[in-house]
Amino acid sequence: MARTTFSGPVVSESGFISEITNTSTGSSTYEASVIDVTMTGAGGVGGRSRFQLNADAALGSFSNALKAQVEYGTAGKTTGLGSAFVAEMTLSAGTDAGTYAPLEIELNAPTGADTGTLTSFIHISTQGDDVGTVDDNVRLFNLAGVTAGTGHIFQTGNTAPATVGGTLKCRVAGTDYYVILYTGEATTT
């Protein structure tokens, strides 16, 4: 593979950027690359960049079409919110119809598909020598920016509805559990 070093802190592997170093400080946002697509044709679809991995062989212990990774060194940290992947969407007055979600997860199963040893819509794991710190201090998720109230996405109360409408199957620490879904929201007595 040919390696070309450009002037400045950019390294290219066969025409693709493989390493960029930024040593700037301050509060300005640094973006190594920006792909800005503007779609103006009514009825257009897509508007995305695609990362596709095609596998027609038994691969090894992992495979990914796209990986976002952040590594914090000994002195590294983010004083606000640090994440390895951000899915962000801004709604407008024009989004009065349709379905919107910052993250869409699709698990396609064409005819004859199998589900392997353990298949799930989301796989969440922790690893490393200090997983006990994660066990003791991490939440499964953080829903911020909402207020509790009747009919809201979040409702508090000390009385659960009497009617169970269903369950969701999930696996925690190797055991399947079922999260109860009520047909109404909690209320305060």
C-alpha cells in the first residue's frame, strides 16, 4: 500500500486519509472532515454517506461497517459530554408529517436468515480491568431535557396501572428478563 504524506498533519493511505493530528486549543470546534449534502428536489431520498462491509466468508471475532472510537489518555477528558458517536437531528416547522428519529436501527432478515447464537437490536457491553467501576457508577441510559407530566414521555407516580399490556425481552448478564409494559401511565395517589 502506498503511503503519501501531505504537507501538514495529514497522512494518506492509498488516497484515503488515515491520520490527522490537531494540536489547536480553545473552544472552537475542530472537524477533520465535513460532508455537507443539500437536497432541494422534492421527493428525493437518501442524502447520506454509506459505509458498507460485504462479507461472504466466515469472518473472525468481529466485523463492523463503521466504527467510532474515542480514547482518553491519562490526562485526557471532556469537560462536557464525550461520546464516540453522535446522532443528531434538528426538527423544524416543516416536520409536521412523517416519522423522525435521530437513530434508526434496522435488523434485516431476508428469507432463510438465521439469528446466530445471540441476536439483538442493540448490543451493549463493557470490558476492561475496571468494569466494577462501570457496574457501580454507570446508568444504562440518560434521558435529559424532559419534564415529568401526564401524557409526557416521562411520568412519575407511585401507582402503576393495573393492566399489563405486554413485555419486552432483554438479556442482562447472560440471563433473559422481561420488562413489563403497562397500558397506561403511572399516577400519583
